[in-house]
Amino acid sequence: MPCRVSSQAPSRAPVVILHQPQLAENIGAVARVMANFGLSELRLVAPRDGWPQERAWPSASGASWPLDEARVFDRIEPAVADLRLTLATTARPRETELPVMTPREAATALRQGSGQGWPVGLLFGGERAGLETLDIALCQGIVTVPVDMRFRSLNLAQAVAICAYEWRVAADAGPPAIFPDAALPANQAMMLGLYEHLEGELDAAGFFHPPEKRPSMIRNLRVALSRARFTDQEARTFRGVVTALAKGRGRVLAKLAAKRAAQAEKDG
């Protein structure tokens, strides 16, 4: 179909992250639409058939650079660690109370983040299972394409194409607003450190009870903290709070142990 060729190339386009992609042809098709709309950085998380896969390149129809430079990760956490805004694409919010937006609204949010110089990204699930709730809990928002309720299934490359198109339209509309005094949000590595620190201390305190509810409790905690959109300083402060509380618990336990030892000695 006829296309208008834009001369403007976004300076910091979103990273595209594919979680557990299955078919090499779909990965190649994703690279093709990325190139159409000015996205170039592709990250693959645990691709089913490993990487590289020769069949991906013919499907890209010459858009080889996202494939040539694709980075591979075994888990989502390191794949999003450097990003300060990550949006998950899914047809179902799956019990996570994060902001839900259309691809157009997502493009605006991504452009605003990009205007601050933040690395931003879009996370897409695999062809068969999509994204799990714990995957979505690592993100700061949910992107849902308003498709017909009778048939909500989108091909992976189609979903990427819709989001990439909206990004390009937002880019062609002009530069995003820049707020020089805006506080820098914590990247995902900082937030993961906070999550693991807090969860470790809660484990030590026996908070996750009964054990079978631990995954859902962790998910709810992560979603709540992610929704707060901590800055770097706020994340560091919160970790300091966790440390202080843990030390306080340690002192209480030490005093209790000393009291019991003294009582045992007295009784003996």
C-alpha cells in the first residue's frame, strides 16, 4: 500500500522486548515493522528455539539490523533492568492494578519519558501464553489494543506494528514536552533491588503465610510499589527504611534471647 515516508527519526525510540517468542518467522516480522516505524533495539527473552534462527532474516524482508543487533536474555528482569518506563502489552490486565492505556496513550507516555532522556520499552508476551502476572508486575503500565471482543487474538508482529505506528505518529507530531526539573524515575534494576530486599526481610519475618499465597502476595506488593513510580532517591530511602526496620527487629530478638538466657541461668 502507498506509504508516506517521514524524514523525522525519533532520537530515543522504545526498546522492543519479546518474552519467549516461539517462531523465527514472527521475530523476523517484528523486525520488519520495527524498521518501518523507526525502532531498532530488539531484546529477546528465552526464545523457544534459541538465537540466532536463520528463518528470521527472510521474514524481515531486508530489515536485518534489529535482528543483527538483537540481545538475548534468559529472564525478563535483566532485559528491563536499565529501563525507566516499561509498558506491558496484554489483552487482559490479569489482576494487576496498573494504569491501562491504548497504544496511542502509551505512545504519548513513552514520548514524554523519551523527552526526559529516559530509556523506555514495550514488553510483548509469547504467541501462545502471553505475559504472566509476575511479568506484568515488573512494568509501570499496561497497553491493550481495542480489538473486537469476539476475536481478541493478535499476531505478535501485528501487536508490535500497532504500537510502533502510534509511536511514529506521536514522533511526527513534534518533540515531546521536556520538564527539566522532573525527578528521574528509578530504573528497573533499582526497583528489583528494592523488591528483593523487602521480600527477603518479609520472608525472615514470616510475613508470607500461608506459603501457597506467597506468589500472589509478592505480585501485589510489586504492583503497588511499581505504581508509586519511585525516583532513584525514593527507592534508596525506602531500602533504608527496610534496613532500619530489620535492624530493629534484630535488636528485639537479641534482647529476647538474652532475657531467655538469663532466665534459664537463674532457673538452673
